[in-house]
Amino acid sequence: MRLKSSIWVAAYLRRCQAEGVFAALRRRGAEEAGAVFIKVNRLNGTADLYGPAPQAVFDEAHPLERAFVRMPKQPASDAEVEAALSRQLRFDPDLWIVEVEDPAGRHFLDQVVP
């Protein structure tokens, strides 16, 4: 059983806050299992976009952890990232969007907290 999206997002926002990086929930999705997308705004007109990893990427040793992949062509213009998010929303209206603002592009998605 995977952690609810609402709990994961709340913990992720707290993690960013603890690191001194501003992050905000832009769109609330399905409470239980909505897909989570992370937009990292570099504050210079470019951004990175991270979305759920395909099932083939999941680690069998850690089946409960969420895995994210960086969307292609990164960093991209802010407009390109917004267009990609719009396409995802048309496909899945239950998704969550979190926006992180960090010129260095830090996202903390590759760090597992014990």
C-alpha cells in the first residue's frame, strides 16, 4: 500500500521548507492516489519538471517509495513546462502540482529520508 498523495505532498513541502527552499501547492489532486508533478522554477525563465516514473523504473526492493523522473528537454522555458502540465491535466485531472522556487534547481526528490 502506497502512502496517500496528500500525506506525501505535505511531507515534501515540509522537506523543502526545512532546506530553506520555497515550495507551494499549486493544485490539489486526488487525495488517495493522484499523480504528483513537481515544477522547479529556476527564477530565470526556465524550469525543470519531474513526474511519476513509469512502472518499469520502480525498485523491487523499495516498492512503497515514490519514484520520479525528470521530463525530457530540461531545463525548459517556463512556458514549455506550463504547456506540458496542461497536457498532463487534460490526460489526468486528478493530478497534484507542486512548484518549487530555487535558482540552483534543487528538488530533494533523490534524497530518501529515513
